[in-house]
Amino acid sequence: ICERAGIHIVPCYGQMTIDEAILCVANGFESRMPGSNCQAEGFVLRPLVRLKDARGARIITKIKHVDFERYYKNG
């Protein structure tokens, strides 16, 4: 579906802890999306083993660079 719509698949940045991911996003890093010469928006983290909450929804974590910009700007 993504290929037919012309949407690129999001690249994998490998395994890391949440603390490592927070540092990486807070400091900013270059996007690996093909044809993109800009800073990445952040990470979507998922555990190696699929985890679900009490309602059966999968557990993921999103870390966005813009949230750090707001914090440092206001803090």
C-alpha cells in the first residue's frame, strides 16, 4: 500500500534504551529518509517483545524533537 501511494518506509535506527533515544532526539539528528536533508522529527519506539496494555492496545513510545524545543525555550 505504501509503495503504491509513494510513501517511504520509515528507516530503523536500531536498538537502544529509552534514555539513549531521549538524548539522541533532544540533541537532534539527521533524518535517514531518502531524499531528505533535514533534521528528523523524532523516534517511535517499540519493545523487542510485543507488549499490550490491559485493554489489548500495543505499547509504543513517541519521542519528538519539537517537545524539547518547547521545553528549552520555555524553561
